[in-house]
Amino acid sequence: MGAALSGSGFVTLVVSAKGSGMLRYVWQKDGKPILGAASATYLAREVGDYSVVVIDGKASSTSSVAVAAGMAQPPRSSGALRF
């Protein structure tokens, strides 16, 4: 997962994943699913711990946590998900 800080202080979170079929994304904030957040990118507007679960037809994988603290800096993040 990667992150980019916008000029407005919001953080764009991006996940890169490969799988054996159509991928589904479930973004989470503080361990709880975010309603309607179902694409490879998510615009974080609040401080919190963000992660994403990527699901294909055979398996799922959860990213490491990106921490958005104060929204002054992009959250710490690393890695790409592979099935």
C-alpha cells in the first residue's frame, strides 16, 4: 500500500494487488470496514489506522496498517499484496 498527501491535507491510499480473478477491496479504519470503500484507492479524511483487505475468488489478504496521524504527514506504509 502506498500513500500520497494532497494539498488539502487528505491522504490518498493506494494498494497494488494481483490475483487469479476479479479483485474486491474492503478498506478498514481502526479495524472496521469503511462503508462504500471498495476500490484500489481510498481518500482518508480522518486520523486513524487504515488497512485494506483484497479478495479474489480463492483467497484474501490484508495489508499492513497505514497510520494517518494529524494528517500533516502521509501515513507510514509499505508493500504490495499478491495472492
